Amino acid sequence: MDFSAFPTLAELKDRARTWAQENGLGAYTGSAGARGRAGDEETLGWQRDAFKSRIDMVGLNLNLPVRPILLEGTDGMEGAKEVLREAYRNEPLFRWLLGDVRKDNKGKFKENLLLEWYIDWRISSCWRYSHCLAIPQRSRPGQGASFGDDGEQDIELRGCAIVTYPGSKQDLDRLMVMWNSGASPPADCGTAAKARFAAYEHMNSARDRLAGQGAHWSVHLLGVAPDDMGQGVGRMVMRIICALADQDALPVHLQVCGSRNRAFFEQCGFRAMQTVDVCSEDSPVVKIYHMTRVPFPK
């Protein structure tokens, strides 16, 4: 595939600045930008508090064996990243991005390097406007839905998901953070991995068209710890997310790769709305399923 026709990062940034000026979002520098960011943080804090209360209520209504928690801060997210890395190590899309490294004497190094970057990139591209919903190994006395601001670092997770719900602020800041996050695999992963990632990113325009169909919930990542696979943890996380979306009478969007993953989400009430083939030079075609779950009637 010839990527020379695609706009460069600098061109995308110029387009974003032009769009911001035309839509009254140009003053994101200096004191005006500081005031804007402070207002954003206040809004996000209010949204988190409201979301915690909703998670607590849903957990009680579903009579779950363990209370879900909302991870916050760097300490809390480290455990979630570890769960997600192990969960996605054999995920079809990641294996496709990595390529065949069985005969590469640096294969394991490349796998771990790309895996760490891949999860960090997936989280950083949406984190400011998303939340990490997690299932701990066990509930603690008096534990509410929040975790991560009290200094605890020894919590063990059974599974987690990165989700975005309607009402989160999405403005120029989100675009600039994503573009400035170095959205390209590390050089040590090789040029083939970079080319495959570029093909995957180009495909995401189809995902954006699907996600643009009105207000909705989004599931960006879902992972279960290796020792808890097959015990219903992933289904428990999805029950919580779907119950929250049903309260809003809104659909849930996500994208998956692999027939096994598609079958799992179909069992959770999702349907594949679009199938996209992604290909790159010297690589097999990989199928991406864009899936949606419609809200359950009240």
C-alpha cells in the first residue's frame, strides 16, 4: 500500500488548528488555555464521582459476587496495564501487527516491546475521556467503587475494561494528545510492524464513521487475568457496562479481531455491523469486526 497520499502529522495538526479557529476553540494556549484545562479537570472530576455512584448501584442491582471498582491515578492503572498486556499477548490483531518472529533471535524482545507500546497507545489515545472499570480479586470491607488515590498499590485484578460513556468532553485537546503521543510502533519492532500499524490506522476511518452515529458507549479494551480466564470475569465486566448503557437507553460500540472474540461478544448481545479486511504488504489479511449492542428495552 502506498501511504504517500495520506496527510502528514504536520498537515493534520494544521487542519486541526484551522478547525479549532473556525469553531471557536483556538484559544488553547496561555492563560486562556490554563483556565480551559482547569475547567476540564473540574468537569471530569464531577463525571468520575457520578460514574462511581452508578457503578456501585449497578453492582448491587446485579448481585455480583465482588464489587466492581473504578481505577484512578498511575498506581491503580499499573495493575490494569499488566492484565491487559497478558490478555492481548495472543490477541489476533496484536499477533498480526507483530508478524512472524519465530525465527528472529530478537523475537521475544520485539514481542514484549510492541506489546507494552500497543497497550500504552490504546490507553493514551482515549484515557483522558475514559475510565478503567475493574473487577478485583475480592471486595474489601467498606470498599466503594473508587480506587487509586489512597496510595494502595497491592490490589490484584481479575479483569478490567477501558470505557467511554456519553457526555465526556471531546475537543481539540484530545486530538492533539493523540497525535503527539508518538502513534507509531518503536523502531526496534521493524518497518513491517510500522507498515501494518499504518494500514490498521487507515482502517479506523471506518470505525469512526460507525461511532459517529449518535450518542453511544464505547469499549476500547477488555482483558482478563490469565489465572481467571474461563471463569466468567469478562462476561461480568460486560454485564456492568451493558447495564449502565441500558440506563441511558444507548448502544455500546466496540471493535474486535478474531472469530473467538466475535463469538464472545455475540453471546453478550452484540452484533457485527461491519467487517473490514485490513491488509499490508507481505502480511495476511486480518478481519476487524465493528460490533454494536442495542439497549435493552425498559
